[in-house]
Amino acid sequence: MGHTTGGAVMAGRYAVGALGLALMGLGVSLVWAQSPWDVAVWLVGAIVLHDGLIAPLVLLVGLGVALTRPGVRGPLRAALLTAGCLTAIALPVILRPGPYNNATVLPLDYVRNWLVLLGVVGVGAGVTVAAKRVRARRHRRPL
């Protein structure tokens, strides 16, 4: 019984490995089609941006989160993670909005909507913290 399961696991690993190799091949072909100078500038820029700005900022925010009280820490982490994901999705369009031939591609104000979503995430985290505090106070009261 264990032998059959092991074979399926190995087949799955080989399939995932083959898919990974295919995706790496696709990536190499896409990079190969670019100018080597453009690729080098992008790589150096990515390293400088990550090591000089993003990593230190994340470490400082992490230190700030670690110094918060336990009842606040969870919602704050969730809000920061959600805000980071929303920003990663929105950033390319925000930084390089291009002319669109089709007016329906981005018919609304992308920056405004991104900021609204960040506000909703912040309010949601605040409501969660407030609800936790109310619940904790109710449990502390003697009956």
C-alpha cells in the first residue's frame, strides 16, 4: 500500500520538476530576446532597490510590529501583508501608466482605488483590534 503511494508522489515530483524546467526555459527565452544591457540594468536596479530600500523598510516595520502588544500584532500583520500584496499588484500600473487604445482597459482612477483599498484594509484591522478589546473586556467582568 505504501509503495503505490510513494510511486504517485515520485511521479508528481517529476511532473512538477518538468514544469519548473519548462518555465525556466521560457524565462531564459524571454530574457534572451531582450537587450543584454536592459537585462543588466534591470538586475542591478532590482538588487539596489531590494537591498537598499525594501529589505531595510521591511525589517523596520517588522521591528515595529514585534514591539506592539499581542492583541494588535495579528491584525497588524494581516493588514501589512494584504497592503503589500495590493501594492505589488497595483505598482506596475501606478508607476508606468501607458496610453491605452482601449478606454475600458483601466476606466477608473487606479491610484485612487488602490488608496481606497488600503484604507479599507486599515479600517478592517482597526475594527478587528477594537472587537478583540471589547471581547477581552467582556470576559474580564465578573458575573
